[in-house]
Amino acid sequence: MVSLGRHFRLHESDFLKRRRAFLKADAKSSAALRRKIAKQGELVCGISWHSRLSEFGTDKSMPLTALGELFKLPGLRFVDLQYGDTRSERAALRAAGGPQLVHINGLDTTRDLDQLASLVDACDMVVTVSNTTAHIAGALGKPTW
């Protein structure tokens, strides 16, 4: 098993040649969310900053305010992709002079991965720590950092 990589991808550049989505979100749900989120002239950037993994979550998480330099980039509209209750973190970001993160109430992105996939699909790009959101974004073929 360990040596299979040398038979399928001989060079690092081979990974980019075959890059494609292997997960598809519900198109109607994604389009409806996109209409709620998007503004003309702005790219939609989904943000997730926390892992709730009990063993390694704190090592893979950061405060939302640590993304301060990202929030200064022009032409971006930021969307909360973080699962769980993020009210206090979003409020702290605003109080520190950061942007208003778009948050869609009523989605259960913790228990309903279809809703998470639709929300991620409504974004143009994703900035995330290593958590479920990163894997969903990659599977959807979204540019993900």
C-alpha cells in the first residue's frame, strides 16, 4: 500500500494534473445560499478557525482575530463556516475593528454535512484550519488555504 504512490503519481506536479472535485453539493441549496451571501463585485471567502477534535483540536485552532491581515484584503466578503456557536467570536472580531462575518442562522453544519457542503459550495474560496471544513472544501474542489 505504501508504495502505490510511485505507480500512480510519479512527480509532485502529477497531483495538480488530476485535481478535481469528488463531492457535489446540492445545487439548489448552494445557489440559494449564494444569493443570501454574495454581493456584486466581491468574492466570497469562507472562514473556519477552530477544530473541536478532543485530542488535537487546540493545536489545530486559532483565534478568529488572528486572521486580521486577511480581513484587510479588498474585494472579499467573509462567511462564517465555523461549526458551533460563534456569536461571541464574531462579536469580538467586530469590536476589534474587523469585518462583519456573514452568518447564516438555522444551518446545522455540525450534524448535517449536506448543509455544510452547500454553504462551502456557495463560497469562491475557503480559508480554514485542519478540520472537517477543510476536507469538505477540498472534496468540493474549492480553492482552499
